[in-house]
Amino acid sequence: MFGRPSLFLPALLIMCCCMTGRRHGVSGQRKSSCRVQGDSADCSHLSLDSIPPDLPGNLTSLDMSHNRLRGIPPEALRPYPGLLRLIVNYNSIAKLDGRLCETLPRLRTLNVAHNQLLTLREEDLNPCSGLTELNLSSNRLRLQGEPFSGLQNLKYLDVSLNKLQSARLGSRPQLPALVTLSLAHDTISVLRRDDFSFLNHSSFFRVLNLSSVLLKELEPGCLKPISGLSTVILDGTNTGTQVIAKLCSELSGTAISTLSLRNMKLVTLTNNTFVGLQKTNLSCLDLSRNGLGRIEKGSFLFLPRLQTLILEENNIKHLTSDTFQGLHSLKSLQLTKALVKGHTSANPVIDDFSFQPLKALESLVLQKTAIWKITPQTFTGLTSLMELDLSWSSCVSLKNITNQTFVSLAGSPLRKLNLTGTAITQISPGGFSALRNLTVLLLDSNFIRQTFSGRELEGLAQLEEMHMSLNYQKVNLSSASFVAVPSLRVLTLGKSLISTALNLDPSPFSPLVHLSYLDLSNNNIANIRRTLLKGLGRLKVLKLQHNNFARLWKNANPGGPVMFLQDAVKLRTLLMDSNGLDEIPAEALRGLTELQELSLGSNLLNSLRDSVFNDLTSLQALYLEKNMITTVRPEVFKTPMSNLGLLVMGRNPFDCTCESILWFVKWLNSTNTTSVPGLTEQYTCNTPLAYFNRSIMVFDPLSCKDSTPFQALFVLSSASVILLLVVALFVRFQGWRIQFYWNIMVNRTLGFSDAAVGEGRQFEYDAYVIHAEADGAWVERRLLPLENEKCKFCLEIRDSNPGMSQLESIVNNIRNSRKILFVVTETLLRDPWCRRFTARQALHQVIEASRDSVVLVFLQDVHDHRLSRTLFLRRGMLRSCCVLYWPVHKERVAAFHQKLLIALGMTNRLH
């Protein structure tokens, strides 16, 4: 019974040891997973319980946030003496060790936010005199003594979210270099006279953050020790108007320039709220997100030096001519979502001359507001206004822009007008004629539906930028649409035009000789003219993506491909994605030597012509993703890829064979200057099956070396076959010429006859001619002219022997002829005399004399079977040179005559 428990205990110990060892192994693995880049190490979010000891010793920045540290032992940081920045926020650190800064003498930034620090003593931070930034927010600090007295160089101190009940962080002057102090979200309800006395000698102090404190009272003189204060942040404090008035009074003796009072539920501003700031140099006041509904007359009267007023996200219902009195120096007024229509209330009203006191105003932002109307006096008095933003606002007066809409701005030097998303439906002639100095006009996201005749933009001779994209209706153009804006440099018409708006000659853009940026994307344009960009010699950016140019560059296009880019020789960016393009003419991109970015993604491009990119010598970025490209050949891509910085060519069905991507894979392996995003994931093979759906980088270029001899053999064999075919065809159709000239050369040298001299003297005639009576004309016309001293024919009728019978004469003449020549035709084979006597007598003579003396001349194609039955002869019985065919072509008659003479000159003796 006791044996088993005694064995169980060692087993349990061994298991625990194994588990402990496994845990340590995991910890070591986590240490090694720190991300090191240069002299910075990021070990955050790794659940580490200690600082890794195996990081590079030259670290200057270490991030240990979001781990399980319970302390910062100086020994663990000894390997990294050069640390300047240590981040240990979001851990469980309960105490700071005074030796930390002794170990890290160069430390400048220490972030211990969101930990469990409780007690902070003087000796914990005294050695840290070199610190410039200390973040102790979101802890549970209890200060003992003077914990910050040794921080002589500290510039930023954050002790927010520590539930501190007092702003007094020390009893004697300290922190001489402090610039910013954050006490946000602490439980400070009272600012006492001596709370900031510890900053008496802090001459650099400028920023005090008291956001979301429970401030209820300020003792007189509480801010006097920090009189150099320039920025106070009281966002979200929910203090009343009286406390704000007291604060302003306390700020009167400071150098305050920026005051942030955001989200404080200030529903009403009175004429006493900012009285205390009258003698200050306050230049920026933020009152946004307060639900402000009413501004009394003279509320800003005591802010004569204010330059920026932010009233965003309030609930103002009425602006009058008294609202902004006293703001003579104001340059920027932001009223975004400040005048908003409620569910039960009417549109806010802006009285005439409401902005007249703002003589120095340069920027007025009325974005996302709802106002009743714009009258001819709404903006009167804004004599310095440079920018007016009415984007996404609701106003009936903006539906139809007339020459009276902005007439109140006729005396303003307005340069930029933003009417984005204001539901404009029409622009009347001269609608902007009062804005003579306007350089930027934004009309995006509206409902404009009209044909631009050119009068709509009258008076805008200085306009340089016009944006009219994402129009929910459709705009048509005419050749004179932009005649009134010759200085235009930027024009965006994306998703705004009807599909036929650009099929004009002359082009609507021809007057814009200074245009450098043109956006025509998302318009479903299918037809354009060759002259679309004529005169745009300064165009640098052209955006044509998401149109319908599938037929534009096809050779089958009526009239041929439209080479509309030839006038844009200065083009640097060309975007033509998603256009259905499946081919690019060789001349389409000619002359674009300055092009730096070309995007042809999401098309149907497959086989590209060799020279299509040859002129793109300055190309920096090339986008060809999502096409049908299977082959990447150097003849196409070598020039554009020579200086390329970015290549995006993924999601194509690459053919991973030696002929298709060998050069491309070698280029990818050798390039050091080109970035290719998604190389391993998006560049995959489609064929052959062995590489299907695998990265093209697994393709082995060495596998193509074995094909080199086979390629040479293929070239050699192909060349041999082609040569053989050429020779065969030449011999078939022109061989007679070769034979003709060869015979002439030989016969001129050796003569026409090979018969012995003695053999020739035995015969009176060279050939006895046997022919049908119907073929007599051919014999007289074609054979008899060949007779001369060396050649003599015997004819039955002409050369019959006198005094002999016809039979005896034939027999005698055949014996006196060295050759017997048959003129073979169908008529001869049907002639009974020739068949029964002449031919048989000739054959008998041949057999008797044992001579090879027959010559056949075929005037018609006669089958060998018939020839045998009639004349008892076959072609195979004779020499090939003794079988002749009368040629069909006249140019071969001379060759026939030559062959005939050779046949007649052949010896009759058998060899």
C-alpha cells in the first residue's frame, strides 16, 4: 500500500520540473521575438515578466509596454547603458528603484504610465537629473517629500489620472526647466495661492493641462507663480461661467496666448465671461463642443488681440451684427457644425452684416452648417477674406448659383471657395463673376446637371484649380466650356461627365494651355478624338481609370487606334486602370520620355508588342496587376524596368516556362533598386501543371540550361527542313531551267552527240518520224525547223524512194535512220496504218538490229497501258532522256528542242 505513493512523489517532482523547464523555454522564445530595428527594440505585447538580456548592447530605445513586469531591476538594464528612452507603461510595476538612473546615466525619457506606483520618494528620482520627459499617469501616486526636486532638466511631467487632490507637487522651488505639466483627470477642486509655488524658478514653464478636473474654486493669485504661462487647457472640466470668469481674471497677469475650453457645457456666453482677458495677448480661444446656443452682445469685446476663434460643434441659432464685435484682429473663425438645424427648430439665421466687424478675417469655415439663406449682404465687410469653406452645408441659396449669390464678397480678395457637397444643381451664367481673385474652386459631390457653355465660369480669369468630381448628376461639355479660365492648372471631372462629353473637335480642353493635372476617371467614356489633349503641352498628370476604352486602341477600331497621347509629351503620371484594354498599339506611348508612373491594372492585357514601352526611359512606377499577362519578355520590359523603383504586377496568370518568365525571374533575383510588393503571395504560376498556384520564385532558372543544345538542334533541323522544301519547290517549278542551262554548258563543251563517228556514217537520216496524219502540222512547225547539216529527219511522204512501193520505201528509210521518233498522241494510237505496219516494222527493225533507237515525244498524256497495247512499247523500256514531253509553257520550248537534239545524238549501242 505504501509502495505506490512513494513512487508517485518522484514522478510528480519530475513532471513539475519538466513543466518548469517548458515554461522557461517559452519565456526564452518570447525574449527572442523582440523586434529590433537599428538601435531600437520593441518588446511590447509579449507577456514578458523580465527584461530580455540578449538584446543588442547598442540600444538607445527599449519598449517593454503591455507586459507583466513587476519592477525595473537596474541589474536587468546593465547590458544597455546607452539607453535614452525606456517605455514600461501598461505593466504591474509598484515601485521605482533609485539605482535605475545610475545604471542608465544617459536616460532622457521614462514612461511608467498605467502601472501600480503608489509611493514616490525623493530618493527614487534624485539620480535622474538628466531626464527631460517623465510620464507617471494612471497610477496611484502618493508623494513623499520632494520626489521631483532632483529633476533639473525635466521639460515634460505628466501626473494625470492619479487622483491627486492638489496641484502642489512640492514645497520648495524645483523643476527649473519644466515646460509642460499635466494634471488632467485628477481630483483637484481648488487651486490655492501656493499650489504652484514649487515652479517659482521655472522660467521656461508654458503649458498647464487641467482637463477634466473638478475645479470649483480659484484663490486669488493662484497663477502668479507661473506668470510665464502661455497655454491653459481646461477641456471637460464642467465648471460654471463664474469659475471661468475667475480663471480669466487670474490669467490677466500671465503671458496667456492659448486657452482651450472645449466640452465644458457652456450654453451661454455673457459679456462678462472674458473680461479678465482684456489686458492679455490671448490669440487662440477654443470653445468647441460646448452646446453653445446663445452669444450675448459684446461677449468677445474684451479679446481685441484674438486671432483664432474655434466654435465647432455647438448649437448657435442666430448670428447678428453684434456677435463678433471687438474681434478686430481675428484671422480664423471656425464654425464647423456650429449652426445646426434641430429636430424641432428652424434653420439658424445669419443676419446681414454679421461678419462686418471681422475686417482682418482671412479664413471662414462654415462647414456642415444649416443656414436659412445667403443674401447679398451676408459676407459684407470681410475685406481680408482669403478662404471660405461652405462644404457639406445646407442652404437653399446654394441650389442655384447666380450672380447675386456671392455678390457680398465682391470686395474680398477671396482665393479659395469650397462648395463641396452643398447640393448645387445649376450654375447660372456669371455665377462666380464677383470673385475676380478666386484661384481654387471646389464643386465636388453635388447634383449639377447642365451643359457647360463657358459662361458659367465668367470672371474667373485667375482660377488655377477647379474640382468637380463625384457629381451625382451628369455634366456635358462644349468646345467653349473652359474659355473663361485660361489660367487653369488643375481640373478634376471624375465621375461627373456624360459618356459622350469628350467626343468633340476642337477639344473642350484646348484653351487650357497651362493645365498640368487632369482627372477624367469613372465617366464610362468610350469615344474620344485624336485631338483630346491638343495644346496641353504642360500636362503632367492624366487620370483615365474606370472608363470604357476597350475599342480605343484596337486595330479594328474604325479609323484605326486613336493615338491621343502624342500631344502630352510632358506627361509624368498616366492612370488607365479598369478600361477593358486588351492591346496597346506600338505607337500609343511614343514620345513619353518623362513618364514616371504608368498604371494599367485591372485590364485584359496579354501579349504586348516588343517596342511598346521603349520610350519610357524615366519610368519609376509600373502597375500591371490583374491582367492576363503570361509572358514577361526582355524585348518588352527591359527598357521600363531599367530605372524602376516600384513594380506592381501581381495577380496575373504567369506561364512558368523557360520561354515565358526565365528573364523575369532572373531580373527579380538580381534587382536591388526595385520594390515588388506581394512577390511571394501574388506572383503565382498558372501553367504548367507542375507549378500551378505556386510562386514564380520557386521556378529554377538552372533548369533552362539543359535546353540550350536542343534549341540549337531545333533551329538547325528547322532550317534544314525549310531549305529542303525551298529546294524541292524550286526544282519542281524551275528545275527545267537548271537542266536547260546545264545542257547548254555541257553541249557547248562536248557537243550534242555521243555516237561514234563510224556509227554516224552508216545512216542517211538522224531520225525517222512516225506520226499521225493529223499531227503533220505540228511536225512541220516544230520539228522541221531543227534540220540542218548535223540533223536530218526522214518523213514518210516527203522522203519516199521513187520507183519503190510505199511498203518497200518505208522499210528502206527506217533502215537508213539512226533513230525512230514517235510523235505520240491519241490520234496516232487510233491510226490503223501506223499501228499495223509502220510501228511494227520499226519495232522489228529495232529488234533485228539490236539497237536502242526509239525516241518518244508525247504531245498528249497517254497512259502506259495503251501505249503498250498499240505500239508494244513502255516508257520503262527506254532511257529517260529518250522520253520527251511537249511543254505547255512557251518559255520551255527551247529547252525541249535541246533535249530532243540530245536524245537524237545518243548512241544506239546497248551498254
